[in-house]
Amino acid sequence: MTITEVRPEEEEEGPPLLDTENNSSPRRIALFVEPSPFAYVSGYKNRFQNFIRYLREMGDEFSLPLVSEEFLHRAADLTLVPSAAIARDLQAARVTAANKIRLWNKGVDSEGFHPRFRSHEMRIRLTNGEPERPLIVHVGRLGVEKSLDFLKSIMDKLPEARIAFIGDGPYREDLEKMFSGMPAVFTGMLGGEELSQAYASGDVFVMPSESETLGLVVLEAMSSGLPVVAARAGGIPDIIPADQEGKTSFLYNPGDVDDCLSKLQPLLHNQELREAIGKAAREEMEKYDWKAATRKIRNEQYNAAIWFWRKKRAQFLGPVQWLIKCIFPPSPEVNCR
């Protein structure tokens, strides 16, 4: 769903809105034309600086996306971020003014990702024919920056468990070699009902990534009734805040195998605990509806962007209008001093 799909037809038309989330080609206009013809909203989703340590062999090529990303947000009238952690990062880096940063409310399709999609057939597929075994699920892009090698250390300690990787990416071949001979299934990309079934048919969702700005897959897993065990990093603590840890899901110290296992093992082996946490996770996700999040963007955050745009435009045009009046005075009374 796009923002424009929920815009009331009777609403008075304001200035054009340039949203870099859904538009890419007009960016140079917003950057280099002043006053900009657009109320320009940017969305920050990726922590590029976190990826560089995995891709050093590409060297100086990374200076360009980092610099251009900074300029894109600095030029924006409003920047939307998916978590408070990212807002703090942008403020600390002074990429844009603190009052021009707004939290992008999380949303999840709570009907598309639902416990009712639990499927015995899918569980057989994900466990390679052993549905009675404890099943860990991971959904997402298989990239080196996702810290998925951490899961090898976890599985070495859990010989009774099975793990399923749903998704694809450049790191898949390396992961398949890493998990060779282990009870791991790689399904590749799934979508629609198959994806919903894959989430709901697991026992626990594990998220080792330390580079997530939000972690949409965590929302989808919790909406599917799965307890989550995730690294306490990036935007994940916004989904599982301190007062909800141990109630709706669990966080562990990044890279700490023992801490992760201390949260994971009880969930895998205690059905009552697993079901209680999964139910609480589902109830929490029912609060986050995409339509409500979109309405907030349209009615509050876009209006804030328009206000900043008008203020910037007035500051730019004021001196120009004064000069025009001096050069072409409408009446003799105009005083140009």
C-alpha cells in the first residue's frame, strides 16, 4: 500500500510531496533546486556504515553512497526513521536537525501473518521429515552482514533441534557449506501463504543480525505467534523493549552464544512457556496495523514536512520578494532602505 492510496479525495491539494521511499528519479531536483518545488520526505532504512566492515575489498567506492545518503537526508524537509536507535544515530552524526526526524511507526500485516497458518505439511518440509523435532526458523536475506554464521555455533550446541532458512541471498552457498551434514533446510524464497505457513510452523524465530534498522521479519514472526530470540542491537529493542523482555520475546547480548542459548533452550523444550510467549507476542503485534501507521504518516508527518517546506521557502523568497518590490515598486510609498 502506498501513501497516495489512502489519501482522501476531498483533501485540499498541497505542494507536491517527494518521498524517496517510493521515488528515486527526481532526487536531484530536491537536492539542487532552491526553493525546492517539493515538500521532500526521506526514509532512512539501512545502516550502510555497518556493512563496510564486511566489504572492505571494495574500498573507496563506499564513500560515495555514504556521502550521497547524508546529503539526501540533509536536503529533506523531514526524515522518517524506523526506530529510536536510528534517530539517535542521525542526531549524533548531525545529518539533519533533530526536530526534522520522525519515527516511522512499525506496522505488520496481522492477518497475513497469523498462527492459523500453522501447517503440519510445512513443518515436515522445514524439518526434512522430522516434525517432532524442535524447529528454529530464520526468515530473511542471506547476506554476510546478517551474522548468520552465529547460528552455526548455536546449532552445534543443539543437536536435537532443526533449523530452516527461508530466503535467499549472496551468502547462501557459503551457509549451505557451513551447515553441510547438519539438520538444516534451505527453502529459498517463499511468498504468500507458503511464507505465512513457514513462520507459523516453527517453534522459535532466531534473529542474530546486528545491523537491522527495524527488523520487519521479527514483527512478522511475532504476528505469527512465534517467540523471538534476537540480538539486542539496532532497531530490535524498539520491537522488544526492556519492559517486554521475557514476556513477548527475548533479547540476548550480540555474539554471546551462552546468553542466546539460555533464552532459546527453555522455549524449545517447554511447550507451555513457548505457547504463552507466542500468544503474548501475537497480542502485542495486533496493536500495529499498517493502515493506522500510514494514516499517521499522511495526516501528521507529511503535514510536518509541508510546514518545514513552507518555512524554508518563505525564508528563501522573502529577500527576493523585497528586492523585486524595490526594483519594481507598486507605488511611490515603498521604502527600500
